Amino acid sequence: MIILYHCAAARSFRALWTLEELELPYDLKMLPFPPRVLAKEYLALNPLGTVPLLLDGEVRMTESAAIAQYLVTRYGPTPLAVGVEEPDYGAFLNWLHFGEATLTFPQTLVLRYTELEPEARRSPQVAADYAKWFLGRLRGVEAAVIQSDTLCAGRFTAADISVGYALLLADSLGLSRDFGPGVAAYWQRLQMRDGFRRAIETENRAAIGLVRALPWRASPSSH
């Protein structure tokens, strides 16, 4: 059984979405965010205290884009993977890693300096600068999807999952209002996929269960 450790709306959503697209059985372990602070027992499994952590037998993985690639390759054949013999194999790998390294990274700094840092350390200027960086890099996605429904190979692949998560994060940060028309339409298409919807529903159910299970959760009568 594949085990996925996940926090709501975190990078681990890429792995969750991939599992749902492949319709693989898995055990979802929902953690409070940040787990390194609120679930210290998790550090025994992943000393970094980050998500995702995917366990598949002896396999242990913590990089979200790599997990998506692993799953569609290990549990193929599937159209979610692009084979080395296909003309778009290079484009597939490029988009797969572009979603994390180029699109998600600047958004983590927007999140950090608007929400995660203590009030005194927050920086609207840093957040604005990295939001601008993200939107500038998004022009590459705009150019690709204005001409095609997906990023490469003429079909939905794990590359779309990787970039799609970056758009999900942008939506949660209020950056989607600045999407170009191509990216906005592409994002709407991604949200219509059954695999995406199942992943969202699974995450929501698990998040509700986590809140109910937290030992410090206040009772309805307490304040």
C-alpha cells in the first residue's frame, strides 16, 4: 500500500492528484501545517518535517514533482507519462520541473512574507516582488496553453499536474486575478477533471477528520 503524508493545499497535492488520476489505492496521512512544529513525531519519518513524504515499499520520496514522475512511470503504462521515444519527452520533463522550480518557489516566498512570518517580519514589498516574478514566469505557460488544451504531447500528463498545482497555490494566494486568458481557461479545464475533483474531495474529508482528532481542539462550549 502506498502511503502519502500530506498537508492541505501543500505541494503534496501533486502526489495526491496523481494518485487519484491513476486510481491507485493509497493511505492518506493528513498532517497539520507546519508538521515540523505541530506534528513533531513526524520528524522520525522525515527529518526535514516537510510534505510530501511518499512511502511505497522500500521507496521513500519527498520531492513532489519527482513523486508524480515516479508514479506515472512505475505504475504505467499510462497516458499521464510521456515516453522517451515520444517527440515531447523533453518538453514533458521541462514542464514537470518548471511547475515546481520556477512557478512554486516564488509563491512560497509570497506565502511566507504575507502569512507565515510573525507580523513584525512580514514584508509586503518582498511578497509583491516575488508575486511579480511568478506572474512573469507564467507567461511561458500562457504561450503554451493559448494554442493547446494541455502543455505537451497533445494530452493531459503529469506535467499538467505539476503546473496545475502551482495554479492552485496562486488561486489561494489571490494571484489568479492576474492570469492571462490562456492560463485562466487552462486552470478552469484542470479543475473540471475527475481526478482533480476527487483529490480535492479526499483532502477536504481528511482535513475535517484531522481537525476533529487534534488533541488541542477546543470543544464547542469552550472559548
